[in-house]
Amino acid sequence: MFNNRSHLVAALNKRFEQQYVLENAWPPLLPDPHERYKKFREALHHLANNTVCACCACIFHNPAETCSIELDNSILSLLRVDPSLVPYDFTTGFEILDENNILIEKQAIHYDPSTSAPLLWLCMSCALQLCRHQFPAAAIANYRWIGEPPLALQQLTWIEEQLIARAHISGMIYRLERKSNCSYLGVKGHIVIYPQDTRALLDILPLPPSRLPEMIRVVWTGKSSPSYAELHTQLSIRTLNVYNALRWLCQNNEDYKSVTIDYAEFATWPPVYIVEGLIKSMGHISENVAEQIARCGPATEEVDDVSVDGIGDTISTSGILDSNNVSLANNAIILRRLASLMDSDIIKVIYGSQLLSNWDNPAYFTAAFPTLFPYGIGKHMEARRIRPLSLKEWSHVLIKHCSR
């Protein structure tokens, strides 16, 4: 017992001495501002340097993570594909690649500044595997080809995409406010995306606009109510755009082969209109200071201009991830406050055990985001892959994809 007490006293004395030294040394010397600025410039330079890997199509910012090879390098033969399996033109304009049906990311092509010879960037991971004659699992030639969205899909706004998506695996809370208290010329907003269960893929499209409030809720922030013109730029549906996009998907997307176009539904839509259900269910917050303070900075995308009539409105997005209740999301306070503003629940609850799952449905993601997967290929589950990809690996390379 005496030895245990002695050991405890010795440990406390040691901790006291360490704390005494730290307190006497406080405040610490400030770091050299010149050195910090130098590191800031270096980090900024790395982020400004966008290098794309020809093999996996991932984007890199650090030049040390990539290397360049010539187009006639024999290791590229591993990236040969059957052109009949790729539903779009993947030719590069270079015979050495096109004659051998080598599938690469075109953005990786660059030119030697001294010789003007065409070169390809490769990330160090893909380059190392190819040099060892190993086929990289992350290669886009490993049934990860996606294709660029056509003009018909590029013209869709995010709210119009919801009307032609076969699955809705995420809900959205769309918060809008004026850019300044005295400004009526522009609106800024923030979209919070949260997970949402769904039961089946839709076979009849488009989705009736009356169902949009099941997955989208709008909240206006400001002392005064919004005008019709302000909401028109954000919540409008352009019928012709939706119709053209859905027709293209039915003709080219493998997930839409069984979809029936509801022409009668289209016939009831005006050329351009606002979804009344979104306006009726819209919440109103007079002040936004609490929400701005509570927002904890989830990952955001680049600004998305979704204006219809050319007004420069700025919209940012963020996501709430399902952490299996490991910790409480900091956004939960905001969600609870938004829920108190509305008569019905924000998040749609789906009852039953037959829920759509990414574990057994290859189209779980591709059918939910047709503008990201215009041809319905590049799925997270693909039995034809030369090397398998886990869901985590598939998500990782998809997030870093240069065109997304």
C-alpha cells in the first residue's frame, strides 16, 4: 500500500513539474509570419495545380504525386477495352491510342514544353501498378467509364433532376435569403443534403411535382417575405428541359430502359412554372444569426448558378452523413428548429423491410443521379470488372474524378 502511494505521489510531482514549466513558458513565441506565409503560398500553389491521371481519371494537386509518360509506352496496353461496350466516343485523336482502343482520360493529355511532344499524366499509384504489369483496380478501363453528360442533361437544374431520377436516396433542405437586407436583385442559399430511404426504382416518369415536398423543403431566411420573382429564379421548372432530358435518358441510359414516359403528366405542365407545394410548405426564419453560428462547416462544393433568368444567384451545398448514431451531427439543432416551423416532418419516413439498398442493387446510385451517370454505367457493383472495387474504394475515386 505504501509503495502504491509513493508511486502516485511521484507521478503527481512529475506532472506538476511539467505543468510548471509550461506555465512559465507561456505565452509561447509566435511563429515566424514569413515562414507561415511561405507555407501558405506553397499550399495554395499545390491546390492551384490540377493534374489528372490518365488511368484512374482522379485529380491531383501535388506535382510529386504524378509523373508523365509518352503515348507509345507499352504499359498503356493494359488499358485496352472493347469499344462495343463503351456507349460513347472515347477516342483521343491520337492514332497510337485510338487504334489500340486504349481508354484513358482525355484531360490527362498535355505537351512537353521543350519538344511539344504529347504526354500523359499518371498518378504514382497507377504508374507503379502498370509498370509491374498489374491492372489498376481504379482504372476507368475497369468498367468505371462514365461519359460526359450531354447538353440535354447539362441544362437541368438540381430541382428538375429530381423529377426524372428513378430513385431518391437523399433529401434536401433548401435555405434561401437575400444577398443583403436591402437587395432585391439576387438571392443566395445553402442546400443541406441528408440520407433518405427509398423503397423501389420508379418505372413511370416524370415524378409529379406535387411529390417534390416529400424530398425537398424550402426555408426562407429574412425579416420580410420573398417576392414571387425571387422564388421564380430558384424553384422554377422548365417543362421542355425536363422532357428532353428524360427522352435522352430512355434512349441512352441502361437504367432507364424499362422506364415509361408519362406523356399525360407532361401535358398538364405549363412551359415554366413554380412548384406550389414547395411554396406552401416553405418555412420562414426571421433571423439567421443563430444558424450561421451553429453551422460547423461540412464539405462544400463550388458555387452552382441555378438562375433561370440570368440573375447571378449563388448557391452552396453541404451534406449530413449517416454516422450510425456514433455521434450527434452538429446540424441536428438546425434541423430540429426547421422541423418546428412546419406542420409535417421534413425527412420522409419509409415503412417496411423492402428498402432499396446499395448492398444488392447495382443501380442504387446511378439511377438516383442521372446527371452524374448519364449512361448508367460506372456502377459501384459490376461483376465484369477485372479487379473488384469495394464501395469505399469506388466512392473515393469517384469523388476525386476530374469531371465531377
